[in-house]
Amino acid sequence: MTSYSDAISHLDKKLEQILLSQANFSNTLHDIDARTSLLESKITSSPSPSHSSSPRPLKFDLPSFNAEDALGWIFKITQFFYYNQTPPEQRTQIASFYLEGPALAWYQWMHNNSLLTSWEAFLRALELHFAPSKFEDPIVALCKLSQTQSLQEYISEFESLANRIFGYPPNFYLSCFVSGLKPNLRREVTALQPSDMPQAMAFAKLHDDKNKVSSPPFSRFSRPPQTHISSTAALNPKPLPPLLPTPTSKLPIRRLTEAEMQARREKNLCYNCDEKYTRGHRCKSQFLLLTVADDEEPPDPLTDMVDSPNDTPLEAGLISLHSFSGQWSPKTFRISGSIGGYEVQIMVDSGATHNFIQSRVTHFLNLSLEPTPSPLPVMVGNGDFYLAHRFVRKPKSLLHPFFFPWTYTLLIFLEQI
């Protein structure tokens, strides 16, 4: 009996232990349920990320700052920290990771000297050091801004100045933008009466693209210059033929050195062109004067006129302005000679058709003059006409070191046609 009673007592103790364990397990389950409900309530009632009290992990990469566009970089990093709810005491250290070049050197100096006490102090010091100075008022610059290049460049410059101005109504920016457009765009945009800046920019872009398509490309045509020829009276009843237009292109002055002149003489080349120099040589496309002759009767050379005085019409002479005035130019040869024992200066000009001599020289040398059968018209380089009535018959001129006989035609400058 005693052993039986002990066994029952042992079973009762085991049952009590089982019941106690079951109670503990139930309590644990209730505790887990309570914690789960609490977590669910926290999740459902948690605020949005922008208003969370705990800092969010960095999810975006900021561009590095290398001392360019300080105002734009300050705006970006301010928005970045606001979105991630970065504590102010951590912002300066995080921003230093994105500094490069001159900006990093500046930060090192400021940090080592304990000049950056807060995030606001960092932003203020950064703006003062790298942003445009306050010497030029952005408000004045915005009011004076006008479009000088493309529309897109004007908009970019306008927005850059407008970002530095605060506290002005939208109509102020609208008026400044429209007034700075080119006159044709300003008239178009003003006529449409935009209500805000985005609408004004859209109208300006629309009409700018329309003008680019509708306006034909500008082509510049050059008119040939008109040469004025003074009216002249007829020498005889037969009208003179029309003159050719005087060349308007100014021939370049070519100056040769002594070495170049010696080289051309050795090669027997002309001083003014690259052709061989022969007696009677004339440079191509370098004549300054034109010959005027009658159409019906062919002109005879002056030498024929002198040998045969009974021939009728004379060929119109041609003389350059340098020979006419007795001056020399880089395109004329000046040779020292003598006539009748007197030293004279003889100019060899390829622009003249005959040999000419001034009247004062004939009087000084006491040369005999002979009348021409008919007046000889001579056109000078400026288009004016003069008449020659007499000539000198073949005087011998001494050109050092050889003799050269020719015929001089005397011009008497008394009558202008």
C-alpha cells in the first residue's frame, strides 16, 4: 500500500509541472501577440519619409563641387539633405566629401582654422567665397539684359540672373523677360499677352522657330560699279564709239628689291609680270587707259600719219596719269637721256600708245613743231579727253649708253573735249 501511495504522489507532482509549463507557454504566446500587434500599429501609423525623425540612408549621388556655379550646387545639396532628413550637425562633414580642386583646398583651410562652426556658416562662407560678388546688382543686370544672340542663350542668362533675386512679384520677371527680347519677338509676344513666365517663354520659342523656317536665307549680290564718263563733244560729225568700262580693281603696288631686279634682268623677265621682256612688250591685264577710235574708218598709227600727211583720221592716243603729270610710279621706267645737249628724264610707260612730250619741254629745248592733219584725241587715266594739234618729227635722243630715235607727239593742253 505504501508503494502505491508514493506512485500516486509522484504522478500528481508531474501533473502540476505540466500545468505550470502550459501556463508559461500561454503567457509567452500572449506576449508575442501583443508585440506583433504593436509592430503592426507602428508600421501603419509611421509618417512619410520626408517627415521621418530618423535620418534616411543616402540614395542619390551629388555632383562634385570644383568652385564653379556655387549657387547651383548650394541649392542641390540643400534639397538633398532636406529629402534625406540629414541632421544639421552631419551635413558639413558629408558635404566635404563632394568638394574638389579649389573648393577642397578652401575647405581644408577653413576646417583647420575652426571657421566652420555650423551648417549655416558653411553655406554662407561658401557663397561669399565662390559665388558672384555683390558689386554688380543682379536686379540692375536683369533689367538691362537684352537678347543679342540666340533665344536659348538669352533664356539661360535670364534664369541665371533671376535665381539671384528674391522677393519680387512674378510680373516683374515677366516684364524684364519680354522687354529684353529682340524687337520682332518682343512685338509677337507682347501681342499675345502672356500671363506668366512659362507662357511667355513658350510664345517666344514658338515665334522664333517660325521665323527661322519662314525667313529665306539672305544672299548678298554685288552690283558691278558704274563708271562715270564725262560727256564729250564730237571732234567731227561722226559720233565716237562708246567707251569700255574702266577697270575698278586697284592693281597692287609691287616693289622689287635690288636682288629681285637683278635676277629678273639675268632671266630677261619683265619687272611687272613673269613674261619674257622684248621690245614693245606690254603686260597683260595691267592697262590703266583705253583707246577710242572711229568705227567706220580704221585708224592709222601715228608714225604713218607723220610720214604721210595727207591721211585723214588719226588714232586716238592713250596716256597714263603718271606720264601726263610728269611723275613716275613703280610701273614706269625712268631713264636719263639728253636732247640737243640738255639732260632730260624719259619715262617708259607700257600704258601709253604713243610717245608724248610736254609743251614746256619743247619750248625749253627749242624743238620745231609741225601741225597734225586733224586733232588727235588723247584719253587720260581719269577718263578725260585732251586734244593734240602738233607734233615733233623724230628728234634724236641720247639714252645712255645708246642712241634711240623715235617720234614724240606734242600735247597742247588748251582744249578739253
